[in-house]
Amino acid sequence: MLKFSAMEERVKARGIKVYHLNIGQPDVKTPQIFYDTVRSFSAPVLEYVSSNGMPVLLDAVRGYYGKIGAELGRDDILVTAGGSEAFQLILACLLDDGDEIIIPEPYYPNYATSVALAGAKIVPIPTSPSEGYAYADKERIEKCITEKTKAMFLTSPGNPTGNVLSENELKLILDVVKEHELFLICDEVYREFVYSDEPLLSALQFKGYEDNVIVIDSVSKRFSACGARIGMVISRNEKFMEQALKWCQCRLCVATIDQIAAAALYTLPDGYFDAVKEEYKKRRDTMYRKLTEIPGIKCTLPAGAFYFMVTLPVDDADCLQNFLLNEFDDNGDTVLFACGEPFYGTPGKGKNEVRLAYTICCEDIERSVDILKKGIEAYNNK
Amino acid sequence: MLKFSAMEERVKARGIKVYHLNIGQPDVKTPQIFYDTVRSFSAPVLEYVSSNGMPVLLDAVRGYYGKIGAELGRDDILVTAGGSEAFQLILACLLDDGDEIIIPEPYYPNYATSVALAGAKIVPIPTSPSEGYAYADKERIEKCITEKTKAMFLTSPGNPTGNVLSENELKLILDVVKEHELFLICDEVYREFVYSDEPLLSALQFKGYEDNVIVIDSVSKRFSACGARIGMVISRNEKFMEQALKWCQCRLCVATIDQIAAAALYTLPDGYFDAVKEEYKKRRDTMYRKLTEIPGIKCTLPAGAFYFMVTLPVDDADCLQNFLLNEFDDNGDTVLFACGEPFYGTPGKGKNEVRLAYTICCEDIERSVDILKKGIEAYNNK
């Protein structure tokens, strides 16, 4: 996703405006209470804090999960430097060289780097847009399980697909992993970004799977606080948490002020997220309406998160992106997206796909999809 | 080092005061400019920043190194979540399963955990207090090199020994690693804590070793800002830095506000550290004077950092610590140290050694070494 960054600088230098559909950086204001808490911090010495996380934040997280029906102890939570460190830590604890982890594809490309670093291998579960990227199918999952499989990993709501697991689907997956004695790692950082009226769903709410479930959570997307780098690993598997704590002790602790300010975010009223969700839903609908105006495009209305995975009527999304940055503009504007290939483990897949993030305002979404439409036309008529 | 933490809580609950000689948490006030910068941060959205580090901090670090004669480009620096992440990252990039890394022992125990996580093995260079823990000897280092050796790692000024490499010693080590085509990883986070008038020394100042040298640095000790979790990896080896950047991209970025506030620390006047150093020198001398009052003790006056590695006239430091916490007090006071064994890779070594940190005021140092003296007497007369 960073491949076109250097190129973008040159494009900007030519006076071209670039619309960003490539990154999941919310534009929603970070709540004032975060900054107020940062400003009121006044310990004379900015000391190391405990490796597992500060009690104030652990308890804030417990309160949040208590409200959605998942009772947690302090020992069930480890604070990490964002969801990314959580993922890194989990893999380091679970996977040895040659081990396998099952992940529905398309998936967030950084996962692949972390799995490679752990010396392990991703076994992708293929999904398709025509099925809404669904993958909760016993047979389909079991086909991927070998004696080297240690875990299954899923993101729900999904990045990049927007697929949201239903309660029954999640239950089915939990039963499969339990039967095969695997871990289920659930990245739930987009939990609030669901555009129906379903209650908030977490794998932690299901009883009987305590030893299997590991949840990744984060304040980044939920509270528009990506730069705080506050995430967490949550599990009731004591043996796993013991290992994970050792990993945490090894890197001492997570930044003090960010932890305290993150804790304050959890005191926001329950209604805080309603307006945010309303806005994202409007953006999603706007983008869907505009995308369907592009002839030959294939996409599904995502149920959650803030991305569209889109099949474009072009031979190669990478070449299109190159063209859009270097040979094209529409009244001085062009557009940047995330190319689809890195989201796939299966070679050759995703070549004509892109991920579009609707983290910009509706007006900019309309404009940027218009640019994309014109760009595709120009590219195909080259 | 965390082994006695739970025990300590119970001891405190009994009304016993515990003096802490066990942790390297400076008690020096965090400079006001750090907090002023934190408070003036006001971006409406706390966004992700670049994976390699924010330009304001990269340039601050470049300015600092420029003053000690090491010119750096922005691409030579990667900002990390403290020195610990820097170490983690370096090992992940350099070591594969079965590889070896040479480290003079005793060494900081967390290094061993990180090396184990990388699937590699520490080959310790034995040192002795009677030689001031010196290890810059060609033959001694070469004896540790095998075909599996990828790097040598050193901390200067040393934790826990206080050993400070001279310019000639560092040059000798650089020549050995260059000859054998190894990396030299230098943890220089205690660079300012040297109690002679030698100019600041960094492996980055030597020309001709650009491909071998990787430096770990941090604001934690230097500016008493441990809880900011701001460290860095510095190297001019382009291939290594390319790999290291990928690792950084995988965990997105380091906390924004802490990076900006850390940058401000580098604007402190050159004289800032003089008073800090003066205070630590006084503490070191106080501790040395008091320690030599304990019959049968063996220790060397450390040249730098803020620790003493001490051989105690007891059979087992672990047992002594247990005794001091559970069966002993002097007028309601007792003392906590770091047991020596985890600082060694060679089995059986360090059993009667402890690491004492002089990060508390002189008065408390006097009192705690008195307690230690009485505790040892009571323990040996049990």
C-alpha cells in the first residue's frame, strides 16, 4: 500500500490534487476528552508502567466488554502498541516455523508480513464477492486444516471485504476450531462499524470456547485515535496469556500518556458512536451508488467496516494506478486506491481488484469515484 | 526481575517499607518541555504517522548525532517503541533459527528473551569483575565466532556492569566484526552516563564500518522519559534498513504525541545533562563507599550507566532476597535487588551476584546498603 507513496509526492509537486481512497485513516475528530486527559497528565517522572497495561485502561476495557455481555478479569487483557503489536505478539506466541494459519482471503496485507516473520504459512480460504465474501462453512474451513494448522484468523467486520459474521456463522466457526483444537484469533477492531441494527458481537460473548478464543481490539478506528497506538489482546486461555505476558515484559510497556488518554475514551456516552456510524453509513451508500455508475464494475454492498473490495473493468489495477498518477488527471485531480493483489495469498488473484476506503466525506467520495470512472475510460482507450 | 513483585505487594501490606535497588527507573524529573509539547498538541485527528518516524524527531536525532561527529540522513534512522522494540526488530531482521549472536555476559536479561523469540542462541563472552568486565580482546571474541554467528551485541556503558568501552577498545571490536563480516549491534542508551570527562562516544563516529554498525538509542534514560516509549534503530547499512523499514511498516507507526514531545527533548541546552550526571556520580560514589563497608563483598567502581554488579558473601542471592522480603526487616525496612543469575547465559554463573541500581537519592542509597549489610549478616547467621 506504500508502493505509490513516493510517486504521490512527485504527482503533488506537479500541482495535481490526489484523492485518497487508499488508507483506512478515519477523518472523524478525535474526541476532546482524549486531549483533555493528555493535557492534565502531570506526574513529575514519566515512568515505566506495568507490562500488561495500566489498571485504569484494563478496567475501562472491562467495563466496555461487560456492557456487551463479556465479563473479563484484568488478567484476560494485555495492552499493546495498537492492534498491529497485538497480532505480532499472538503469532510469536502461537506459531513456530512451518506452522499454518487459516485466513479467509482477501485479507489485510500486513497480516502476511507478520505471518512470514513468524516463519509460518497462511492457508487462505477463498471467498467470492458473489457470495458476499462469506466463509463460515464447515466443509470449506475443514478442507484447509492440516496437522500443521495452529489457528484460524478472521476479521469481522472485515477489512477489506466489509463482511460481517452473523451470530450463527461465528458459532459455526467456533465449533469447528474447538473440534479441531485450534485457536480462533478474531480481529474485532471494526466492531462498531456495522450498518444494520444488530447488537454488538464479540467472540468473547460465547461460552465454552474460552481456551480457543483470542480477540484483537484497538481504540484506533473506534475512537479515531490511530496515532495513540493503543490496542489489546484479550483471551481467557491462561496458558496463552502467560506466554503473551512474557512477550509484553520483554518490551517493557506501552506509552503511559496514551494509555491514560485511551482509558478516558471509554467514558464517552453510549450514544457517542451513533453519529459516527450514521456518517459512515451515508458514505458507504454514496460510494455504492457512485460505483454502480461505472460500467463493468463488480462490488458488493459491505455490511460493516469502511472499505469496498471492487473488481474493476481493467486488466491490471497496478498499471491503472500508475496511469492515474503519471499520465492522467481530471481538471487537475486524480485518485489513489489500494491495489488488490497484496490482499490475496493465492497467486494471480486480485490483479484487477482494488480496495477503496470511505474514510473521506461524501462530497469527496462522489468526486473521487467520478475521477476513477473517467480514469478507467481513459486507461482502457489508451 | 519481576519474580519478586507479587511478593513485594504482600510485604508492603505487612507495613514494611521496601527500598528499590532492583530497577533502572531514573527518579530524575522529566523535563518540562516534554509536557509543554504534549499539552500544545492540537491536531483535530490523531492520525497514523509515517512508519519510519516523524520528520521532526528524525531531524532532532540527526542534530544530536551531528554534534558528536556522526552525520546521519533521515533514512539512517527508524523510530521505535523504546529501545526494546529496536532490539526486537533488529533480531527479527538479522537472525534465523539456529543463528548465533555473541554477547558479553553478564547482560540485561530481556535480551535473552528476544534472542530466544528469534529462534537464535546467545554465545556469551565471559568477563570478570577483576578485569572491570572488559571484553575487547580479539582472541576472546574470535573464540566465540562460528559459521552460525551473525552478529555481536554490546551495551556501552554497560547494563549491568557499568563497563565503558574506550575508543581503542571499540575500534578493536569494529575491526574484528568487519574482518568476520558480522553486524555489531551497539546499545548506547546510557551514552551520557559516563563519569569521566571523555567525549561522548558512539560506534557511528567511526568511518569504514557503515555496513556493520547498528546502534540502538532511546530517550528513556537520557531524558528520564521511560514511559514515552521512544527509541530508535540507527544504521547506514541500506540493505538492513530496507528490511527494518518493512518490519516498521508492519506495525504501522509509533505513538504520535510521544514522538513530537521526544523531539522537543533534543532542544534542551547542551548543559542539561551536566547536573544529572553530577547527581548520578555522587550516587555512584556513595553506593561504592557503602558497599565496601560490607565484609566479603566484591564489586568494581562502574565507569558508566547506573548499576553495580556485586558479588555477595552469600550462597544464593535468590534465597537471600526471599529472606529479606519474608523473614527480615530493619526497623520496618527491607531492600529489593535484581538477582544475578538471569544476567548470565553460562549455567550456574551469577548465583551469588546481584545488580544494584543507583537511581534513588544518596540518602536512600546509604540507608538501603545499610539494610543490605544487616540482612546479609542475619541471613548468614540463620
